[in-house]
Amino acid sequence: MNWYKEIGFKDNPFTIKPEAQYDEFVDKINLRKVSTLVKNSKNVLIRGKYGVGKTSLVKNIIRDFKGQKKLFYFNAYSSDELDVEEVLKNAGNFFSRLFKLKTKNLVLVIDEAHNLKKEDFEEILEHKDWIKSVVLITSKSRAKFDSRFKLNEIKLEMFSLNKSFEIVEDRLNSQKNFLPKKVVKEIYKNSSSPRDFLMNCELACKKAYEKGANKVSLSHL
């Protein structure tokens, strides 16, 4: 039996599957900053290393703006080409798509933006009058982008120690004592991202269960 089922959980409380990410990892302050910049027609660069919460932030941005039918998400890592002209024609309402009318005020969200080619930037700039805001996301700390975009950079960092306590308590709920704060503190110190933190919490809990312990101790790290 899985360790989490043994202590009363149906599913793994420390899952790191992207589709299971909770809003707890969304940096609300930075989300408001991004939303405000986009609403004010400013371009944004979201920079943060792998696992620090970029995906959660992007999902919330998409949720905030997609209802307007004027947002397009593109992953620059894919083999697909960025055809902005076609994107503009397929965005918007039913009649815009039916008659292939270009949509004004499009929000263009580009993940893995460090993979964009020079011609991609030229394509975006060629249609800049139709685009409200460009949001670039990258995990590369030294990636540079075309200065003509006048990007407002937002860096995502690791969450605080107090936040880590809240996350563990929220996920373990009535079983929060299974993973004591002093252990959480040590796990936090040795984790470089939210993804790392969740994975390390799971490993510690699993080891404690395998050892027959009634709670996780520092010896299980």
C-alpha cells in the first residue's frame, strides 16, 4: 500500500503533477502586477527557474484573460511556427473567425520564450498594432530579448519558510503532525523550488512510513 493511503489519504498530498498544481503556489502579488501591466498594454517578461511556479502563474493569467477570446498561448519549444497573422484571424468571436477578421488587442503569451527565433520577433513587431500585450516566460536567467519590446521584467523566487508551513498544513490537514515543522524547515532549506519542496516532502514521508515511524523525523531526510 502507498504511504499516503496508509495514513488516510486517497491521493498523494504532495503530488507534483502539473495538472494538480494548486493556487497556493501562485504569487498573488506578481499575478496582480502582470494583470495590471497587461491591462495597461505593457509587455511583460516573467523569469524564473524550473519549478518555481511559472506554470501556475501562467494558468492564472490565461484564466483571467481567455474569457475575452483575445488571448493566445504559444510554447516556443514546440516545432510549430508562430504565425501571428493566422493567430489574429482565429482569435476573437465567432464572426471574426468565420470571416477571418483580425482581432484587435490580442494578448500573446509565449512560454519557453528563449527558444524564439529572430524572425519570430520580427513577425510579432510587424503586427504590433493588433497586439495589446506580449507576455514572455523563460527559465533562463541570462536570456536576452529584442529591446524594441520594452519588457517589464518580473522575477519569480522561492516562497517563504512560513509559506512552506502553510502548504504542508493545508495538504496534510488533520495529519499535519505526521510532518513536524522542524522537519519541514530542514526540507525547505534543502529545496530550490516548490517542485523540489513537494518532492522532498513526499520522499521524507515515504521513508518514515517504510521505517514504521508514526511521524517524520530528521533521520528520515
